[in-house]
Amino acid sequence: MIEDPVLLNDWHPLAKSTDLDEASILPARLLNEDLVLWRIDGEVHVWQDLCVHRGTRLSLGSIDEEGRLVCAYHGWTYNSEGECVRFPAHPEQKPPGKAKVKTYRCEEKWGLIWACVGDGAREIPEFEEWSDPSFRKVACGPYRYRASGTRAVENFLDVAHLPFLHAGMLGDRSHAEIEDYDVEVKEEGIVARNVKIWQPDPDGTGVGKNVTYTYKVLRPLTMYLAKDTEQGRFSIFSTVCPASEFESIAWFWLAMNYGHDVPEVDLRSFQDKITNQDIPVVESQRPERLPLDLQAELHLRSDRIAVAYRRWLRSMGLTFGTA
Ligand code: FES
Ligand SMILES: [Fe+2]
């Protein structure tokens, strides 16, 4: 287990709820630990992916007719509390209390399965548009980065790359200037308002214009952005699972209160295209650990969100994937 109390005690996304059907099993990885997710009677269980007999992965197992998880190797059978209730080789023998798998807390929220391997005093971060029916929601991802989760999040918060890396889609090289914007840092997160950028077609009308973004850092690996145009609001709730120090998986929810006739597949493929432009750049960044010492790299006024993010991570003592 890693030594980073901030991430250990936080909630992390592991899968979309719809990826785990009733009576099915999924492997996952969080903070260097292999986990097994399984669902029975609608309830999700998140355990260490390790049978206490010979250390076989439980995610190779199956679910029996009584709704218990059965190890693939010798059939040790676990109830939903993680207690072994049956040794098939010795059916008359009652398993001892210590024949128990390590279980973790989990919750389903915003269409995702979240787990916490520590105390998790905090709540799962808010996604304002979720319960507002005027917003349609589209799930994107998972997107895999061979990079630190903090590098991936900093990329979501970076506005000055839009005219370059996403030229023709989210910006234009001849309109690359970034005006000053406001950043507010609080203990519970960061908000950047009035972030303006010129985009070639920000709202699907085909007309290029300035748009205004609001960015929020909700947790070290969860952020939110909203883009306001005359058509309405387009927002993204984005959360990253730190599978290991340099292996991260992101899920996005797009929410928009206009363009209800735009096919979901088009919205998703646009987002896939953007993220697939970002991933190789993020994976190329060195050092692999995000430098929290502001002297380590050069910063411009347009990098104010990233500077605030690095300071904020440093103030809370986050160490996994940072330097
Ligand atoms: S290793 Fe799981 S039952 Fe033997
Ligand atoms: Fe990007």
C-alpha cells in the first residue's frame, strides 16, 4: 500500500456503473493495488483481488447460485461480507474467522463506481448538472494515460494549449492570446473564472467567437469545467483514477442544456479526438512526477490555474505522482 494519506482517504472512480452488470465481476487497479469489483442483488462490492488461500486473483472467479464469489483455483467461496463460508475440499469444515478477504468501502454516484481504501471522511465531489433534467449527459472514456493522474488533471486545466494542440477544434493559432483571468484558491478547491478563448465553432453554429470558461478543481484528481455561449452551457465533470503512480484512467461526463438533437456518438467522438491529442503530450512530459516546486519550471500569466493547482497540492501534502 502507498503512503499518501490524501489519496488513500479520497474517493476514486473505478468503472462506470453500467460496466458492472448484475452477477458480474470486473478487475480494477487503484493506488498500486489490484481490486475486484462484483455486483450481486444490485449491490457493488470492492475487495482486494486476492484469495486468502493461495493469493489467486478473485476476479478470475465466478458467482454461484447463492450469490457468493467463488475462487477459480480451489473454489473457496466468499459471502458478500468477504467471509469464506466454504472449502469445497472439506465441506464439513467450518472456515475460521480469519479466512476473510480485505474489503473496501464503495459507492455508486454520478453513474460511476467509487471506492475508498482509507477513511474517506470527505464526500464524493459534486456534479451540479447531474440532477438537472435540462442537461443531457453523455459519458466518455475510459481514457488511459501512462502518466501521473496530476499530469492528466493539469492538462484539463490548461487553457493556453487549446489553440495549438487542438487547433481547428477548440482554438486557432492566430488567436492564441490569453487574457488575464481570476483564480480563487480555497482549502476545498480552486475556481478560475472568466477564462476567455477564441474558438472556431464553439456552439455548433459554425461561427468563430470568444467563449468563457469556468474551471473548478474539486479534488486532487477531479475537476469540472463549464463553457458558456449564447446557445447555453456545456460542462464536463472529469475524474481520474490513479491506478498506479504513472498509470491513470479518466472518465468524463459531458453535460449540455442545448443541442439535444446532436447524436451522442458525435459528441463522444469529438471528445475522443480531443483526448487522443492530449494523451501523447501528457505521456511525454518529464519529469513524470508533477513538480510542485514552482521554481522547477517556468510559468506565464496564462498558467495561473496550473500554478494554483501545484500550490494547492503541495499545501495538502499530496505526494503520489508528484515531486
Ligand atoms: S487460491 Fe483461492 S481457493 Fe485456493
Ligand atoms: Fe487538451
